[in-house]
Amino acid sequence: MTDTQTVLVTGASGFIAKHCVKKLLEEGYTVRASLRTPSRADEVRAAVDPDGKAGDRLSFVTLNLDNDDGWDEAMEGCTYVQHVASPFPPAEPEHEDELIIPAREGALRALRAAAKAGIKRVVLTSSMAAIAYGRTPAEEKAEQERVFTEADWSNPDGPISAYSKSKTLAERAAWDFMQTKDAGKMELAVINPGAVLGPLLDKSFSTSGQLVSRLIDGKVPACPRLNWSMIDVRDVADAHYEAMIRPEAAGKRFILVSENAWMLDISKALSRNGFKTPTRTLPDFALRLIAIFDKTLRMTLSSLGTQTLVDNTALRETLGITPRSVEEMSVSMAKTMREFDAV
């Protein structure tokens, strides 16, 4: 790597993207970070480069997923693109197109501009939501022991959340674009993280981080039977980097999961590390009752009592990453939430 190589990172104010920018700066790259709101540049710079060592290796551009303004100029002189920007709401939108259209069209807008600019490789941030969702309750019951791999896709026509559908359709559209002549010689690698925890760089955190914030704010009396496939945000940033530079990563998807964990497991890990978190299980009927008044919890009802098993071989062997434990990612997130007074 030489310091002449520039990487465009989209959605730079997001939790994952900030860690991606930080990783690239630490590796000596020049980073052009895109923001929808340009006034947030100082905030992002303070988070990713608190000591000011990056200097002019970090700059900002203004881009939106829903229009073409600035995309061609943002790509000029870049070798790689990490397209992280995508809407992730705390609750179901009134209409699924509020997520689907910006996610799909934003991905295509980034790929078209990148191909036109002669970008070597784009790393697209997708999600586990594009791999293992959209199954009926009967299918989920019949497939309890199924282990999902990168060959699997969520069913956008099944019972699926707007977010999962948006990630599935956006990633499908990206791979379809790569089969057209417009893609040229450009390469694509796709990152599919599970629920993302890990340390904050400032007060902001991911939607997944609400899990930890709810546990440590003292308002959750017991843990519902909810299970997630978890990954540390630092491992996500490392995976974006390795998928960007490793020749063998081109044309592949990568499931990013360390391990599965029940909410009770996470809460007990936090309790062992000095946080006052619940150590009892919440009955299913109680969660359903609470979810009537809580839109965020309502999104979790379909997965109550179920777990999704995945194979992370590609993460470990192709990208060379040994992911951090659920306890490490949960505790580091909780500690930095307190440090930044984010709860």
C-alpha cells in the first residue's frame, strides 16, 4: 500500500462506517468520507481521528443515496470504494419502499459511478438480513438445525421485515449489475454482518446497540427469549479492509458472525463485568404485551425463541479474521456507552 491510494467510504457518520474510516487511516490510506449532512464533518473527524494525526488524508464530500449529485466527482482519484451507507431504522417504516428504494438505488448509484471512474474494487455492506430471512414459521421450525452459508438468500416474497427485504433486493441488484457490461473490470465483494456490537467512537451507535443500552439503563426487568448472530464492529471494519485488498475476496460474499447469543447470555456477561443487568428470563406473553406499545420490540416478535445458525468459515479462512467474543463486544460497548454518556 502507498499513501497515494484513496478510498471513498460512504455513509461515514454511521457506526460501522466510522470504524471503517478509522481502520483505513490506521493502515495509511487516504480516505474520502461521504456525508449526507456536511455539517457533521467535524463530529466524524473527532471520532475517527481524535489525535488529528490523519491531517489531509481525511476529507469529506456530500452524497445522497437518492440523487446523482457529486458521485462522479467523489470517485475521482479513488482506488477503492467501501459503500457502507444504507438506511437502518429503529422501527418498521410505514411503507417498505422508504427503505427499499434508497438501499437498492443507492447501491446501484455507487456501483455505476465506481465503474465509470475505473475503481478497482467495491466492498458493499449488506447484512445477514439478506441471507436467512423470509421463511414461514413452518419453514423455520423444519430448519432449526440448518446452518446458513453465503450460498443462501433471504426470500423477499416471504414473511420478511422491510429492512431485510431492502438489504436482500439491494444486494441482488448489486450482483446483477456486476454481470452487465457497464461493470467493466471492476470487482465486488460483499460483507454480511449479523447484529453489530462493540466500542463506540462517540455518542452514536448502531440500531443493534439498543440491545446493550436497554440492558444497562436499568429499564429492562428480565430478558426475552431473543437470539442474535453477533459480530464486533472492529471485526466488521477489519473484514471490509481485508475484502478490499485480498485478491481471493473478489466476487464473494462474507457472513460476519462470531457466535450466537441469547439476550440472557449477553446480560449475564455484562453482569459479570460490573453492570447491573437482569439475570432472569421474560415470559413470551410479557414481551408480546410490551411490544404493543414499543415499535422496536415489535420488530423482534417474529424471531422470539428462535436462533439462526451460520457458517463463518469464509470470515476466518478467506479474510483471515478470528472474531472477538460476544462478551468482549458487549462489555466494550457498554463501557464506551457510559464513557460517552450515550445511555
